[in-house]
Amino acid sequence: MILIWYHYIMKLINRDVDYSVRALAHIAANAPEVVPVTLMEDKLGVSRPFLRKILQKLNRAGVLRSKKGRGGGFVLARKPDRIFLRELINIFRGSIALNDCMFGGRLCQNHKTCLLRRKLGIIEKNMLAEVDAITLKTLIA
């Protein structure tokens, strides 16, 4: 069961989510200092345009705060224990839904009574509870 969850979660962690976690960890390690993009670019080995796109998305979502101008950069908008992996996945991938019907959006006649759907719903609920417990603090500890 855990292997299934791990496999699915790893599919949710795309490049944007991965680099957002890395950038947030770097910013958290330098708190309360404002961290310039140029320092993160060198440390993370990510191109500046790609990193800026990620950081701006996190800023718009309220995960980061930006400081413009000379000495500018980014700081966490919240403490690391209030930034959740599921939130980052939602920002970059959209909401997590494991229990989609195999008929590609069409509802079959058994949609409400489907035993497989019910079992998968239980698995999804348990897995999402585990994902909800993962914070930036737990990832950098």
C-alpha cells in the first residue's frame, strides 16, 4: 500500500514542485534575510527565468513575499510549519484527485454503487492525510 502511495505522490512532484521545495528550503535556511534570486540560481543550479517563474507563482499564492529593488529578493510569508506540500502541489499541478473514473470523465451507470471506486476512495483519503502532514519544516528537518 505504501509503495502505491509513494509511486503516485512521486508522479505529483513535477519539476516545478521539486524546485519550489528546494527554493523554499534555501530561503528558510537563510531566514530572516531576504534571499536574492541570483544566490538561489547559483545554489540550486536553475536558470534565472525558470526560477523567477516559480518564485513569482509562490509569491502570488502567498507562500513568499518579495522585496523589490536593491537588496531585493524573497522571504517566506509564513513559518515553515505552515507551508504544506499539498499546497505546493496544488499551486503547480492543481488539486490532487486519485479517484477518477476509468471511463475518462464519463460516468458509467455504476458510478454511485461502484465497489472499486469506494475502495479507492478510502485509499485516497488515507494517502491525502499523509500528504497533508508534510510541511516545509518536515522536509528541511
